Amino acid sequence: MSEARTVLVGLTGGIGAGKSTVARLLADRGALILDADVAAREVVAPGTEGLAAIVKEFGDAVLAPDGALDRAALANVVFADQSRRAVLNGIVHPRVRAWMAERVMAAPEGSVVVQDIPLLVESGLTSLFELVIVVDAADAVRIARLVRDRGMTEAEASARIAAQAPRERRLAAADVVINNDGTPEQLADQVAALWDRIVTLRGTPRQVSDDVRKEPGGAGSAQSAEWGRRPRS
């Protein structure tokens, strides 16, 4: 059998679908989970260049009394103004990419590196991964979870779902769909089968053929390098 190689996996799913639960189950099996939401917080933590750049652009009003970023105050500034939101993204996104890339490149050979990225499909990043996993659940199930677990009203939950990419778009980008409409046991069984597939990939040569996605930012591109994508060879 070939020596185990690193497998890069992209994980995404709509709000309330259960993506974080799948990430935890994969971590329990030995995967290295890189969470884009964690990265986005760390790159703007107190004392970072990211936070300094945000304050320089948006002013001290976006700081909390303890010197940390006041996310609610920043949201009030940017989310009703597309141009200001683009400026914020220009500060945060490159630093998130660098955070992820550093950790991908530091992972030991043979690792299963799962990048948990909520906007994986919307950002056009699916081509950077050998396997794209989409965690899916019916809208009614997701709304019920958001009401139960996050204290949203049904209207708020529906609005959050509507603000994301259509479910069909995520599903079309998936190599593997994890259906999370059922029980925790059913979810665990699907993750176990997925892990078996990943383990098989670790022991086989990486393919360079028509199965390589042809989307912008594909393998070998500058965007790939920014996210720590190891060249397909």
C-alpha cells in the first residue's frame, strides 16, 4: 500500500444544518479541523495587525471598552453599506487565508486537513479541495434548530437562511452530501462511511486528470497557494 498522504477536505453547509457537529465527529477520528470562523476572530484579536487596520479604517467606535473588536458596532457600520463591507473583507479575508495556509503547510504528511468554511461555495473555493463535503438538512429542520438552539424567532431563522447561497447551489458543488435530517446515530454512520472514503484517498496517488475542477482559483493558482493548497502531483 502507498504511503499515506495528506488529504485536503473542504467542509461547508447552511446555517443550522449541523456542520459543526460533523466537524467534531471528524476531529474525533483524527482530522485536523481548521475553522474559518475561529481564524476570523484570531486575526482581529487585540494586539493584531488586523485589529489595528480595522480601527485605522473605521475608528475607535468599533472597539469595546476592553480594547477588543465590538462586532455589533462594526456590523452597524458595514452591513448596510456594500462598499464599506468590501473594505472590511479586504482587511480580514487575506489574513484568514494566511492563517489557514500556515496551518495547512505545517500539518504532518498523511494528515486529513478539514477546512471548515461557511462560505466555501459562495467564495468559489471548492477547487482547492480534493473532497468537498456539504452538510445538508431541510429548511424546516434548520429553522427548528435555530429557534431551539440559538434563540431565534422563526422569522429571524428564515431570514438568515435566505441570506445564504441557495441550498441547490451548495449541493451541486458537493462531492459528498451528509444528510442531517435524522438522528445523531444516522449522522454518525454517515461520517463513519465518509471517514473510510478519506482513509482510502490517503493511501492512493493524487489524481491529475479531468476530475480536477476547472473553476477560477484551481490547483496551482495563486489563490491555491494562499490557502496552503499543496500542488496536485
